[in-house]
Amino acid sequence: MAKIKAGVLGATGAVGQRFIEGLRDHPWFELTSLAASERSAGKKYKEAAKWRLESELPEDFGEITVVNVNPKEVDADVVFSALPADEARKVEPVFAAAGFAVASNASAFRMVADIPLLIPECNHEHLEIIKIQQEQRNWEGYLTTNPNCTTIMFTLALKPLMKFDIESVHMASMQAVSGAGYEGVPSMAILGNIIPYISGEEEKVEEEPQKILGTFDGEKIVFADFSVSASCHRVPVMDGHTEAVWVKMRDNPTPEEVKRAMLDFDPGLGDLPTSPRKALIIRDEFDRPQPRLDRNRGNGMSVTVGRIRSGIRFICMGHNTVRGAAGASILNAELLHKKGML
């Protein structure tokens, strides 16, 4: 079977590099284009980007010539966007109109009514709105998004609890520095310190879960009826966002019932290459999850939950640049392919 041509927009940045890592040996996608800013275009990728990941840059990818973020220069059927939000807002619709399938990690279009905000284990049925998107916008292609990295972790943990009728959620995050990009937080600001503010973060995580856990009624996505209150903090951890979550539910389940719902959670996706064997992993140890011990579970795609207590209170964590960014977009594209949309 011929592989689907894939490109990465914003390929030189931290998330762009995670896209390359996730696509390097992918059974369905062939990485054929790397696009970045004008200052990188025309250079070999190994010259344009300083590779920051633990793994080595694949030699053949290093030899790819970087092109401009322009549909006329990108040779691909699906593009994965790691662009900053302001640039994504200008560029992604151009790619969608030109016939590309756009799987975006950017925040620019997440809350737009006719654009799906996807966590495949939670709301794969929201893909149906793409038909409406294409009709309304007269696009040959289409645009999908994945949520904020913090949103993904606790929203995935909330999905099996929806049957208990969620009324409100409070969440306090402890977020890794990699979420701000390589140059996002100066070392002298974060070492031995906690920064109790991340610009724009709380607003995103207070509105995205309701869209994700809402229902598609055939014409629009009807948001889920619960509130979220968040406090977000940057901590001196390299990778892995940890979140303390309090959930009030009208059916008032016990901690045992909550644990069982999470253990029994089966999203019914079948085998997607990037999908972990278990989307939610439950740890019974009193001091888990921990980023250093749990962030790479499920190849970085599982969310680990622990300390489920009366209240209901629990801790969840996941890899912010894998499950929370590049891996999420790749999983979305795999779902699109499975649904016959690529």
C-alpha cells in the first residue's frame, strides 16, 4: 500500500521536531516536505534546525531541503502544523482551501464552530462536522485541531466520568518547561523556582473540554454542560505535565466507581499506529504518577492517573510534547485515514 505524503509546517521548532520523530518510521505516512520560515527555507534541515531531542536526527531527514510555508512548495496530502497561533491563523486556511488535510497543533482555530477539536478517544464522531466546514468555506481540503497540551491530559481522564453527570471541574497544573519551547523560559527564571502564571493557558483549558466532550447534533457541536476553573503553573520539569483535578458529579460516584470507569474505558478506535494500548493507565502507589517515571508510558501517548480519592480528586499526567502536541495531531490524522478521509 502506497504511503500518504505528509508535510510539517513549522518543522524547525520543538513541536516540529516531535512531528519528525513521530513520522520517521510511520507505517501509513511518508514525510516528504519540511516547511519553515523564510530564514530557514532553502537550507538543508540539519543546517536550519538545531536538533533538541534525545534521539538522533535521522540522517535522511537532515538532508531534506526546507521549503517556505506555502502550498505551492509543499509536496504532501496531509500537513501537520506546529506553527505559532498568529501565523497559523493566516496560513492554515490557505492550505485547507488548496486541498490539503491540515492536522493542526496550533490554538488559532480550536474554538471555531465548524472546526473539530479532537481527542480521538473522546470525540471521533465530531469528524462529521468537516462536511459542513467544507461546504461553508468552499474548501477542497479541511482543517482539524488538537487541544492545548494541558487540556488533553485531564479531558481524557474526564471522558469515562461523563456518565456520572459532571457538574464542575477544578484543575491545578504543574507544567513542564518544554511546553514553552526551547527558549520559552530562561533557566535563571525557572531553576529552583515555580512560575504561577502561563499567559493564555487558563483561558484555553477552561473552555476547550466542553467542546471536546460535547455532542455533534448533525449541524453543530453542542458543548457539554459543566464548568472548569483552572490555575496553571510552570515548574522545573523538562517534559510531562502533571495536573491535580477535582471533579464534582451529580451522580456522586465513589472513588472505587471512578477508578473502575477509568479502568474499563475503551474508546473503540481499533488499532491506530500511534494509539497506546491503554489510553488511561491507573497507578495505585501513593506517590504516582510522576513525570520522570510515567511520561513515556504508551510511547508518550498514555495519560497516567493516580491518587483517586473521595471528593472526587485525582492526579493525572502525560507527555506534553507527545500526547499533548505532535502525537495528538498524528493520531488525529490516523483517525482521518481510518475513516477514509485521506
